[in-house]
Amino acid sequence: MSRRKTPAQAAPRCTVTVCRGCCCGTPKIPGVDHAAQLATLKTELGAVAQVRAVNCLDACEQANVIVVQPSPAGRAAGGRPVWLGLVNDPDATGDIVEWVRSGGPGLAEPPDTLDLYEFGPSRRVRRAVEG
């Protein structure tokens, strides 16, 4: 009987979900370098978080939307997913990077400016993304 070696699993990390659907990440939100925003998140957070782009988070009135989900350790410490809307400026993206690098929900306090971006999606939308 042969046994396969499996690669060592990395420590569980935060997940950063970036909407890139019908409104977010499109010319409907002018003056934003959407590709640069996603590239920055992937480059800056690739070693500490899973960054994924999804088609639509169904919160178009808040475009561009980013959801930061806690790591298992962050969830155990009481962290919950944080929905951020109107993330249309590089400084806000930088604040998200800083927060996730520090541990994200449950493990680090977000920069004060992120309070301006936080919103609560409908339960239906929240269940679809967080479930």
C-alpha cells in the first residue's frame, strides 16, 4: 500500500472577498483603478490572507464591496465577517491591508476610517457569502 505525501497545510487565514460583478470593478464606478485595487490586495495580502474575486455580492448600491472574513482564530476570539462598501479610494484599500496584516476581525482593531465604510447587508445576501 503506498501513501501519498500531502503538502503541509498553511495556517488558516482571513479571507478577503472582492466583488467584481455587475457594478463593482466596472466603469459604472468611475475614477477608480479597479484592476490596481485587486492587484494591491492580492500582492500585499497574498502571504497572510486568501484574496478572492467573486462575480457579484448583490450589494450594488455599496460598490465597490469588500468582505473581510476572520481566520478561525479570529472567529474563536469573537470576530465576524465585516462588509465594507464604497471602497473606491486607495487609502481605504491600504487601511484594509493594514488591518488584515494585523490579524483582521477578532484579532485586531480596524483602523478608525474603516468605520465609515462598514455596512450590514441583507440576511439573504450575508448567508449566501458567509455560509
